[in-house]
Amino acid sequence: MNFSRSGPSLTFGVRGAHVTFGRRGVTRTVGLPGTGIYYTSRKGYHSGYHSARSDVALDARAQSAATRRVELTLLFVLGILLALLAAAL
């Protein structure tokens, strides 16, 4: 649990994967501990609206599906990297 000027937040998870619930929405982070390789996904207030440029805005369902595809792809790549790391040890 964290209290700051930007508001309270609550984080659940383990090393390498956690979810944070806060004033700005939900933030999910997965990564390889000790490598600096990670992926963060945000859902809620200002969840990437300004980071992607498009002439046609996606509706909420299409945006959610696109976000899910990216997250699943990154989790798949992370799984492969973890398997390679485990095989090397």
C-alpha cells in the first residue's frame, strides 16, 4: 500500500509480475527480474490515448482487444525468454 500526493495505490504480485490499483486506473507490469526487461500496461484514466496516433479512434471494445493481443504476445515472448534462461542455467 502506498500513500502519496498523487493519491493512494495498492499493489499485488510477486517479483517480476504485479498489478497496481490507483487513482489513475490499473497498471500491470511483467518483466525479467535483474535484466531491466519489462512491459507495463495501463487501463483507466489516460491509458495511452496520447501515445498512439491514429486518424480514426478505436472504440472501447477494439482498443481492449488490441491491448489484450499485445499483452498476450509479450507474455509469450517473456515465457520463451524465461525458458531459455532456465535452460542456460
